[in-house]
Amino acid sequence: MATLAKASLLALLVVAMGCASRKQVTTAEVEPPPPPPPAQEETTPPPPPATTEPEVRITLTDAFFEFDASTLTDAAKSALENNAKWLQQNEGQSVVIEGHCDERGSVEYNLALGERRAKAAKEYLVSYGISASRLTTISYGKERPFDPGHDENAWSQNRRAHFVAK
């Protein structure tokens, strides 16, 4: 029985040694690792490519209104004429005309007044030769004041038609 145990142990060792054999790899068979990439210094991004078109400066000015009015003053007409000239020179641009009011009056009243102001500015630009399809109007009434003050100086800045190029 001891012989049988020794023989079993010897067979087990032979099997275990056979499984444990590994192929020897020589250094000639191993490829060297690739070199690390060169350290990159931080650089600023390259400037955008130069264009042949000149930079467009938006120079639209607000048209201001008297208290409780949507009639264009001479100063408002002058501002609108400058805006019309800019629109003529920039035919691809469209504009949103925002009508604004001061804080006095109800929300509903000021929304209607702001709409009349925006439409008055639009009609003047159309009479100057600007296509109505390039002009969109919206009224913000008293909801977006330019000057949050509560005096005549602030109110006069808030009664306006404001122009936003699209």
C-alpha cells in the first residue's frame, strides 16, 4: 500500500511539473515599448483663420419716447435714420425691435404702449426703405427696465424702442 501511495504521489508530481512548465522568452523576441510621447508645452490655441469679410460692428441705437406716447420725436427719428443706414449696409441682418415703457401704469397698458412704440419704429424704418421682413417687433412693457431707478431720469431711459440684431 505504501508503494501505491508513493506511485500516486510520484504521478501527481509529474503531472504538476508538466503543467507548470512555461515557455522561456528570450529578449530577442520581446519588442521594446514605444517611446513616451514628447512632453507638450502649454500653448495658446491658434487664432481663428483670417476671413476676407470685414468685421461687422453693430451700431444700433435706441429711439426714446415722451411719457405716455408712441409718437416719434426728432431725436428718435435721427436714431432710426442711423439704424436704417446701418441696416442698408448690412442687408443680411435682421432686427428685433423691442418696445419698452417706464414703470408707471398697469402691465396691460404698458404692454400695449410698448407694442405701439415698437411698431412706430418699424414703420419709420420701412418708410426709409428697409424691408419689413427683416424687422420683428415685441413689447416688454415695463418688465425689462434699462434703469431700475424710480425717478424721471430713470423713466426717460426706459421709454424706448430697443434694437437687437439677429
